[in-house]
Amino acid sequence: MALATYEMNYTAILNSRFLADFFHQNRVGRFRAPGVFERSAVLEVTVDRSKFYFEARAQRREKKRLVFYARPTRARRNLCELGVTALLRAAKAGIVDAKEWYIVFLDGENVPPIDLGKGMMIQCIPWKSHDDYARTLRESDIALSLMLSPHPSYPPLEAAASGAVVVTNTYDCKSEHRLKEISGNIIPINPSLSAIVDGLREAVRRASDLKSREEASRIHLPQTWDESFDRILPRSLEMFEECRATT
């Protein structure tokens, strides 16, 4: 039923170059027809650098923090079960130690604490506002954020811009190479249990290198929504007039 909607008569504004390439390369729905992709517009993912930036003073804490964007009841595509299992294995293997680390759910859901063993817990922190969310990322050292989708998702990119080392998964055209091009803070992994654990091991190793994290926080994406919308506004207005003319 979802795929059938892409057969309808429309002109597309696609949210991210990743998603646009996925539709084009996989010939989804109307994208099988010649010229449809070329007539579309791409609204590139934007990371607001007034909120998401490296803040050195935010790193002066007794313990390092790992945030897990899980969304267990609202979005199965975020692979909560796989992420929790990977954290269990990481705790068991001593990759994350309760003396040095604490782990939090960052998703606004009232998730009960999870005991990972060896004194390590995952606690849920309340979701208050967009500014609080941004501050949480600036104060975090590692972000685990998975999404089984060609879209890159916003939390991994915002966390990378905030200076966190990010473990996130690849999917189709959302490749390792393309994710690394955005930021050196991103560790792209296959969406498998062993790969996530290996990614967490590498993230822990890199978390203490604040200089590298700061350098990699200068991600290669638009920095304001005005910048993104300016790129597609002329074509979007053309689309609007084309639709009006054919109604």
C-alpha cells in the first residue's frame, strides 16, 4: 500500500540527497519514468549550527556519556532491540565501564531503566525542548543512533556536529563512504549486532580525542534552513504552478 502511493501523479520534493538517490536508483513508483527525477527537487538535510556545535566546556564531567536514540514504541526502524543487545554485549565485554560511562535513552519515551550488568544501566531522560535536546548532544561523547532507511536521520548528523562520536548504520545508497564524507565523527556500520559492537568499541577509543572531535564537528551540510530552502524554492514554485495548470 505504501509503495502504491508512489505511483500517484505528483512531483517530488525529496528530503535529502540520500533519499533522492534511493528513489532514482531503485526506480520507485513514478521514478521508473524518464525525466521524473530531473523534474524533482531535493531539500537537503540541514544541521542548525547555532544549536549543534562542539562545546569544550561541556566535556568536563566525571563520567563520559553515551546517548542512545532508541524510540522503542514509536519507530521500529530505529532498531531499539538491536541497539540494546549491542549495549549489553559492550557492557559484558568491558567496552563501556560503569566507572567511566553512563548511558541514557534520548527519545522522549518513558522507557524503564535497563540493567546491562556490571553496574551499567540505561536510564531514560525526559524530552523537554529542542534547545534541551541540542544541549544534551553537546554534552555527550558518543551517540548510538540507528535507522533502517536510506534517509540519514537527523540525530546522527546533529550529534556529529555537536562533537559526539556517532555509531550509525548504512543502508543501500547511504553508504560508508558517503556518511564519512559528511563528518569524521561518524562511524558507519552494517546494521548487524557484531558490527554495532565493533562500532561502539571504536567510538569509545576515539571519545577522549577532543581535538579530533572538534575538527570533525564542522560537518559538510547546509548550516541554516534558509540556505536549504533557497536552493529549492524556485523549482518548488514552478512545481506549484505546474500543478495548478493541470488541475
